[in-house]
Amino acid sequence: FRGQAVSSDFSQWQQHHRAAAAKPHLVNITTMGAENSKPSSEVTQHVFSPYAADKFARSEHPVKFSNELVDSLQKNTFTDSTRSRQQELQYQERLTAELERLREQEAQNFSKYSETLSDEPEQSSQPGLVEKLSDATSSKATLAEKQRQKDMSRNSVTEEVEELRKKLANRKKLEQVDADVGKAKDAVIACLRANDRRPLDCWKEIETFKKEVGRLEKDFVEKTIR
């Protein structure tokens, strides 16, 4: 029985010895190299080596990491999902800026066209002497064609004015939508500033911003097709 007990104790000692050898052992190398020198709190590098009860059984090639690398890994809180959300937010902001630029360009073109129409001198509705003589010597078919051309010119001007009015109304609606997008964007920026270390907490504000931009895109496409 005594031999069996010794064998059991030896087996347990072997298992404990193997488990201890598999655990990583962290050794801090301080700036002072001597063993008898005063210990320093500053760590220049981290050395990871397998731990063993027997010092001769330790690995001859420990893994070393500089203190700067360990600090950078601990301070880096960005993940792939965080970077993806930030890139998506940047794309949405660029799209909003491009739509705003197109809206301003359309407003400028509308103003120029309105000024051009207002600067044109009004044509007299009364026919001149030459036109009266021409009408007197022209046939009925010629007079009818001339009147038809006048009516077409008048109708075309009326249609252009009506089209400009529609564009102006659409521009006002677009400004209202842009205001909603601006509010959503400001909410996202404020949330990211308040949670600079936890940007994923701003998912609700980001989703609201994406919905507003999607609605703006849909309205813009529908107006362009029309």
C-alpha cells in the first residue's frame, strides 16, 4: 500500500509540474539591471516565458514586447465595426454636401434665368406699319399660320414660367428635408463627441441620420425623373 501511495503522489506531482510549465510567466525588466539595485517602477519591456518549477527547464527564447507596443494595444479601442460605421458616416456626409451643392447651383440658375426674363424689353402688342401692310397683302392661310406661331410662342413662354414655379416649389421642399438631415447630423456629431471612447453607443443617432438621407435621396430621384 505504501508503494501505491508513493506512485499516486508522484503522478500528481507530474501533473502539477506540467500544468505549471504550461502557464505563461510575466517578467518585468526594469531599467536597473543589477539584482541588488533599488527596484524601479518604470518597465521598459515585457518578457513572456514558460514557467517551470525547475529553472533549468525554462525556455531559452522568451517572447519580448516593448512597453510602447503594450500601451498602444491597450489604448487602441477601435474595431473593424467602428471603422466601418465611421466610413459610412463620412460617405453620408459627402452625399449630403453634394446634394446641397446641386441645390445651390439650381437656385443660382433659376435666379439668372429670372433676371434674364425681367431684363428683356416687352414687345408691343400693337402691330407696326410694315406688319399691317404685310397682313393686307397676305392670304388668309398666311395670316392663320402667323397667328398660330404667335399662339405657340405665347404658350411656350407660359409653360416655361410654370416649370420654373414648380422647380421653385420643389426647392423649398428640398430645403425642409435638408433641415431634417442637418438636425440628424448634428445629433450624431454631438453623440460621438460625448462618447468618443464608445462610438457604438451612437447607433440610434446614426440610424436616424441614415433614414433622413435615404428619404432625401428618394425625393431627389423622383424629382429628377419627373
